[in-house]
Amino acid sequence: MLTLTKRTDYALNAALHLSRHPGKVSSAREIATRYRLPLPLITNILKTLTRAGVVASTRGAHGGYRLARPAEQITLHDLIVATEGPYQLVRCMEPAEDGIDACVRQGFCPVRGPVRRIHERVKEFLCTVTLAELANGNGPAPPLIREEPAAEACPPASITEVVI
């Protein structure tokens, strides 16, 4: 079963809070208290989101965090990759290391092709769900199943991402 990790769930809580208070700087403590989340973990997650360019931080007595760009330009894909790194549905989606394939069955496996198509559709969908839509309680309808393979779903993330 596909689930968001606790880190991604908490990152989404923090990002949604920031998107609902545009222009306001919020402290990690404020976010942790409001959503009953562990302060050390929220602090760590906000630093990770800052390094990824999703969140901007302000130092000082009245410092804190705000979104680094408009909520309409931040996707669920951005948050997942920022908090977890590149994701794949199964291990065989991992790139080869030193020219050795991650899966010895790659050449004859009947699952790899269909799973790759599913992975691309999931990625495409996650790239269409924006923080603004989630903050407003709206979201896109699930994508229609297409016969042709999906093109690159969204522009390259501002963080390093493994291409599968």
C-alpha cells in the first residue's frame, strides 16, 4: 500500500499552514503547537524544506518560515521529493549502480514495464496537486488513463532528483 511517511505528512501540515498565512512568518514552535507535532522534527523538516527551496527562513527574534514561492507553484511531488528524496514504487525502478542493474530479472521481468507506467502516472498526478489546491480543500480530479506514455509531468524540481 502506498502511504505518505510521517515526515511528508508533517511537511505537508507545515506547508499548508504557511500557505494559509501568506506573507506571515511563522515559527516552528507555532506550527508544532498548533498541529500537535513534535517540535524537533518540525524544525528539522522546515530546515529540509528551506534547503529544497520550498520554504524560506528569516532569522532573529521575530524570525520564522514562509513559503519561498506561491502555493500555486508548489506541488505535492515537490514536498515528497524534498522530504524523502526520489521515490519509486518498486526496487527495480532504481537506477543502475556502476553499470550493474538493480534487478537481475530486469531483462525478462513482465512487471517492470507496467510498473514504470504506473509510476509515471502517479508522478504526473502528484505534480498536478498544488499546495494552493490542498489549502483550499480542492484538488484535481484523478487523471484519465491514457494509452500513450506520459511526457515529463512537471518541470525539474529545484532539488536533485534521480531520473528513472
